[in-house]
Amino acid sequence: MSEGPKFQLGTVGALSLSVVSSVSIVICNKALISTLGFTFATTLTSWHLLVTFCSLHVALWMKFFEHKPFDARAVMVFGILNGISIGLLNLSLGFNSVGFYQMTKLAIIPCTVLLETLFFMKKFSRSIQLSLAILLLGVGIATVTDLQLNLLGSILSLLAVITTCVAQIMTNTIQKKFKVSSTQLLYQSSPYQAITLFIVGPFLDGLLTNKNVFAFNYTLQVVFFIVLSCLISVSVNFSTFLVIGKTSPVTYQVLGHLKTCLVLAFGYVLLRDPFSWRNILGILVAIVGMVLYSYYCTLETQQKASEASAQAQLVKEGESDPLISVENGSGISADGVVATGPVWKSNKDLQA
């Protein structure tokens, strides 16, 4: 099997794992929060990350992957930033209406596109931009209801969007710059994320719920669902890093909105949540946007691969032609055609 099919198969597997694990943990957490009354989301997330680190440490001990240390400062900053972004998202949900929180999540895609365009000079075609617009419109129709604004909630939402975008861009950039896998990055950064959330989690949860996480009545059923949620989170965290590393932060956000639509559908089918024509219409429009995004991304990837292959073939032919005389990095063949050597960019690893 060639490198291209292997990469595509790995990407499809990562996307599938992300969808299945994320929908599963949402259903588990919904039962934990709504049915059993365990509303301490930030503290629960810190436990998720702690279990993820312990699981990866066991996997490292069993030699399932190789530990590859790199820039310790970059790992620490990245881990703390990730933890802060999760805390800010929870605060945004706590101080805003559900509708405004959904708008906050929708704003992550255009913000990511803007940051990648400004700082990484990444180009997004009009076809990609149109498909993203259709996707956001569909998710907005399906999820956004009321838009109650307040100053504190708006500031928290803005900070949540910025930190989340930067953290996801850093995930992609660090993996490519330091040549580390998603597992290696997650193993080194998860302790910093866990510690950050473990410190601020009880305070944030107490602020949002007026309850103490340490005074909660931990019945056997509650403990079972907490353990189950933590085990599923290992797959969620791993697939998140895997998807961003293999694709891009924008693709991961698109996948996130697909999961939102699936959660709505599962909620209606399994949990009998209220469902309206607006939800159905929004999900259908969002699916159209996701299909178009996938199609245009695949088309552009194939075009780039064809261009790279053609350029490599030209270079190979030029190197094997004895009639080319090289002068100042270029050669002139017998028929007068100028052959120019490839231009290498020093920052190629930073370009997604």
C-alpha cells in the first residue's frame, strides 16, 4: 500500500474514532449531569486528563509508543493554554445562555481561519469558504435559540474563542515542527492540562453551581459513570490530537459540528429530547456544508499532490539530462529551455 492510501486510511480512522468517542462521552456525561446531578464539569475534565496521562504512561511502559522529549517550555505553555481554554469554555456556558454559547463555538472556525491566514499565510479557496459558511449556517439553525448578551459573558466567550483557536493551531504546529506524534504530544502535555484544571476546577464549579465537589454524595452509580466517562475520555483526547495532527484545526472544528448534529439526533432517538423542524433543517444544511467541505478539501489535496508529483518528475528529468549546464542555480538545455531548481522554504514545517 502506498503512502497516500495509508494516510487517507489513517485519517478516516482518526475521524471515525473522534466521532464515536465524542458522541459516547456526551451521552455518558448527560446521564451523569442531568440524571445523577453531578454538575462539576471542569473538575471532571481534570480527572479525564489525569486518567489519560496514566493510561499513556502504562502504554509507554508496555512500549506501545516511544517517548520523545522536545521543547519543555513549548509543552508547558501549550498544556496550560489548553487547560485555560477548557475552563473559559465552561465559564462561557455558565455565564451565557445556551444560544450565545453555541454562537461562541461557531465563532471558533472563522477565528481559526483568520489566525491561520494572518500568521501562517494559509490560503482558503472560495469553495472552502462557501462550504464553511453553509456548515455554520446549518449548525446555527439547528442549535442557536436565544441570544441573551451580558458584558462578563461576552468577555469570557471572546477569551474562550481566542485561547481555543490558538491551542488547536499550536497542536498542529508543534506536531509538525518537532516531528512528534499525537500520542507523544498528548503524553507530555496532559499533566499540565490536568494540573491547571485540577487547581481551578473546584473553584470554577463552585462559582457556577454554588456546590462543593468534595461534599457531593458519591453513590456507586455516580462513581460508575465517572469511571466510564474517564475511560471514554482517553479515546476522546487521543483522537482530538490525532485528527488535528493529520488534518488541520479547521477540519477538527468542522468535525466538532458534525458531532453536535449527531448528538442532537441521538438525543432525539435515544433520549426522546424535544426535536423540531428547525433542528432537522439545520442538521440537513450542516450536512450539505460538511459534504462540500470534504469534497473540496479532497479535490485540493489531490491537485496539490499532482502538482508536487509533476514538479518532482521535472526535477528528476532535469538532473538526469547530461545536456544541462548548471550556472547560478539554473540550467539551459539544448533546446533553450531554462530548468530551475526547487525552492525550499525554511518555515515549511509551520505551514499546515
